[in-house]
Amino acid sequence: MTQATPEVKQRVQELRQLVQKASYAYYVLDNPIMEDAIYDKLYRELQDLETQYPELITPESPTQRVGEKPASQFSSVRHNIPLYSLENAFNIEEFTKWQERWKRYAPSLVKEGQGGFEYVCELKIDGNALALTYENGVLVRGVTRGDGVTGEEITQNVRTIRSIPLRLNTQTPPPVVEVRGEAFLPINVFEQINQEREQAGEQLFANPRNAAAGTLRQLDPKIVDRRRLDFFAYTLYIPGKEDVEVARTQWDALELMQNLGFRVNPNRKICASLEDVRDYYNSWDTQRRNLPYMTDGVVVKLNSFALQEQLGFTQKFPRWAIALKYPAEEAPTVVKNISVNVGRTGALTPLAEMQPVQLAGTTVQRATLHNSDRIAELDIRIGDTVIVRKAGEIIPEVVRVLPELRPEGTQPFQMPTHCPVCHQPVVRPTGEAVTRCINTSCPAILKGALTHWVSRDALDINGMGEKLVQQLVDSHLVHSVADLYDLTLESLLSLERMGKKLAQKLVNAIAHSKTQPWSRVLYGLGIRHVGSVNAQTLTQQFPTVEQIAGASAAQIEGVYGIGPEIAQSVYSWFHVPANQALIDRLRKAGLQLATQNLIIIQSKSQVLSGKTFVITGTLPTLKRDEAKGLIEKAGGKVTGSVSAKTDYLLVGEEAGSKLEKAQALGIPQLSEAQLLEMLED
């Protein structure tokens, strides 16, 4: 193979810079600097040289955006920095109340009468949040939002988005840069995709947001590339540096991200007062309909990073930002029936079944009526004409009844006095708006509990959907989640339309669920108010089921992020004899009721304090983020490049140039096993 000459290497570098500069101007600045034909000629020349001299190919080359091999699956990874949701306001009055609340957390600002705060208003893009990680200026990871704590790594798909740089536009990049933003489909691309799907006889996407989400989860990056996703960046983090060292304001951070090569929404504005925010919000309520992408509101952030730091976060939201949503689309329809659903907690939820109506790009036929208080407030009846909308453009709800169109002879709807499933009396606890079935043997409660247990975020038993759960309950094969682990091939084959191959897959999936971590088991138990994030928080503090079962309500409430309502719910659940018996059965079945040793190690002393590590290659059992987390929890520091200041190089398979440099500098190398030994000392 012919070696590349210095002249060829220099030409490749020149071509990359030219192509990258042209891409930045076209995709980020929306201001092309060269003709398409010239761009194509330069790109082809670069492609030809890299084909002739493959040793010159680098991951950040413009030719390497689209990978050749489809992924077999996506892995779940922990975010380096959690992705918080934003609190919502649906009108200026609610925004005003939010402003009053945050001011109470900054009394010095109000007391001194400085009035020196301002907001940055950005259009809220109706897409999918992504977290991007750059090491030494090169894109190394792209992750979906997920639950805010963990998400799916979809790096090879993220690389296909042209408005996301593969290399930051700077000669001196920090070791690590985190950028957050929104991936979305332009409206014209969405319409074209649906047109193609219709011609192919495929189901149409309901809206651009769903289409973007479906695109991001494609296993083949070539499909993602063809769908032409776009991206707006809105948050910048540089770990190891205070925000004010990077930029003093949100506006500065947006400018900096644009200079680094990201597309930033051009319709942002600094607003010095509530009145300015109102004007911006009102003006874009009309203008947004002419935009080439979907928006559903305005994100308002306090501009000063110092003030943001002073205000901090609630358990769910930053106190310094809010999403000011536009009113949802509304439409009239007719109520054909009111049914009552029984959930896994026994809650009875009335549902309005309506004539189909198009709303925000989807067909709506059912809407929740919440509870008997809401029914009484609406005075809703079968046959009524109602106005329905999507709350937050997600959940259909009945806004109001049009009594002037009510037919004669209608009767007020009454909530049932007995459970519509098990026919046992229902109760409405004092101080609660919800009516509940309290029969723990109710098939509806059991079906809900089982469906929750097997769900993706809980025990993730593949192949066991709602229909199969219903069969298992109706055939009396399963009376609790523990009974799932007594199912055999023979018992499953007794079910209707159950073949041997499917039955064996289910047996294997149930067995595999025994390996799911303690946090998923806790979430799967379906304790009221305990979501997947709270379950992870609790299991970090209580690494075994015995510890959490023996904790007082006050001890549980003492865990950061756990409030009194959650604490009391957890405490009460573990003191019910039937639940204690369930835990015993799950333990005997082999479920994980304790955090594995690797996680427990994290809470030990700072044995690596002051030590600097670099990781290279693929480790036997730990993902790179997991190894980094263990080192940092033990007081160590992980950097992206080897230098004289590096204390240890953690080495896995297929180690690269970092190993050669470490050997040249005489830096000790560690295996994964040796690292774990150090952590246990």
C-alpha cells in the first residue's frame, strides 16, 4: 500500500477544513459560502484521497458522518449531568406567579432593589432532547433524554445530523464539553416522509416530534441520514469549570456554542422585563405558524449564570427557567359514552369516549375525566357536545361542555359505588379526590401490577404484553408478580394460541429478568409515588431490601430528593404483611434485592483522592462511564488525554495510542480487576 506523502496529508487537512467551514456556513449560519457544485467537488476529492490512503481517515472527518454497519441494539447509559424537565406555565398570569416565586429565593436582589435581572427568551422546539459529549473537541457520545438520569446512546445516529459538528470549531478545546439541545424534523421533511410512507403502505407518523423520535431510534444510521434531522443547541457545560468561567450569561453561552459550530435558534431575544416577555410570547404566537419547524411555546431563562446558581433547583425543575406554553389546539366533539377504568393502584378513572376528532395531528377518541369532582364540575353527560384539547399537546382532556347543545333526556353521570371489574364496594378516602377499589384480589389491580412489573423500565420481560398478562390472570395461572417465576413451559402452553417457541422465549425472558438490578425491582413493585428515578435514588441510599424495609419514614425522607409523601408511602408498603410475604417469594425466586458490589464500592472512602486517570480501550465488564463514575466517587479524576500529570492508565482491549504514550512516559497501567482491587482496599 502506497504511503501518503506530506503533500497528500496537507491536502487532506485543507479539504477537511474547507468542507467543514462550508458545512458550518450552510447548516449553522444558513449563509452558504460556496456553490453546491464546488462543495461536491471538494467533498469527492476528500473522499477519493481517504479511499486511496485509509490511514488518513479520522472519526471527525466530514466523510465519516454515516456509519456502514447498523447497530444490533441501543445501550442505556447514565447522563454525565442530569437533564431536568422545565416547569410549565400556560399563560402570562402563571408566568407572573413563577417570577414572584423565584424572587423569594433571591431576597437580596429584591431587597436591594437592584432590578438588575433580565431574561433570555428562546422558542421551545417541539422535538427530542439530546445530550452530546465532546472529548478534546471530538464528538464521542450522543444520548437521548430518557428519564433525565439515563438515556439511550445513539451516537452513530447523532453523527448523521449535519448541524451537529463532529469536531468543535476551536484550536484549543477543553478536555470535555457537554452540549444539550433539541433534535427535530423540519415540517417539509416530515411531510415528505409521510408521503413516502403512504406510498409504501406504511403507517403514517402522527406529528414531526413522533417522527423525530422514531428516526433517532433507527438501528441503521443510513435511514437516519436520509431523514435529514436538524438540531438547535441551547445549553453548554464544561465540566471542571464554573459557568462564569465559560460565559457569564445564557446569551453568552448561546453565542459561544454558535462559534463552536452549533446551530442556535436565531429567534432568541433578551427581555428586560415581564412586559418584554409578554410581547415576545404574543408576537410569536402568530409568527410561529410561518416557521419551517414546530414550536409549542417559549423557554424563558434568567440570563445571569450567577443568579441561576443562587436559585438552584427543585426536585424536578430549575428555579431559573420555565416553559411558557401556547394554548393547545381545541376542537368540538360528542360524548358517546363514559366508561370507568381501574388502574393498578385501584384508582377508578372515568373516561369520555367520543366521536373521533383530529387534534394537534392525531386522532382523539378518548379523554380522561380524572375523577368525580371533575365530572361534577363539568356536569358532563352522555350525548353532550364538548370542547376537547391536548393538555401540553400530549394528553387529551375535556375543557368544557356546551350545555346549549345538550339533547333532551340526558342524566348526570354518577361514579359507580362498586368496582366495575370485581364488583366489590369502592371507597373515596378522606382528603382524596380519587375513588378506589381496595380489593387486593381485583383482577384489574393485578393486571395493572403485572403490566407495570414487566414494563421496559421495570423488569423488562420481553414478549409479555397486556394481552398475555390478561390471559395469565383470566386463566388463574398468576395471582401476583411472584407467580410469574413459577410459570413453566407446560403451564404457558395451556394458554390459547401459545406455541412452544413463544413459550420458551417467555420462560427465558422471565429467567433473564432475575438479573435486573435492585433499583428496577423496587420500581417494579409499584409503590405509590415511586418512579424509576426515585427508585434509583432510594437504592443508592438503601443498597439492600432489608435496609429500606427497616428504615423509618424519617430516615427515608432524609434522602435527598425524597419528600414526605414518598417516604410515608414506602414506609407503609414495607409494613404490610402481604408485601413482606411477596418480598420473601421474590428472594426465593432469585430476584436482585441488593445493589451489586460495584455500586456499593462507590460509597466507600476517597481512596483515589488526588489521583488522575485516563481510560483507553474496551473494558471486560465496565462501560467507560461506569469506570469513570467509580473513580470519581472514590475521589479520583478522569481526563481525556495522557500527560506527565497522569497517575494511572486504565487499559482495556484494543487500547490505542494512549497506551503507547503512557509507556513512553513510564505511567503505570491498570487492568479493570486491579482498579476494583484498589477501590476495595
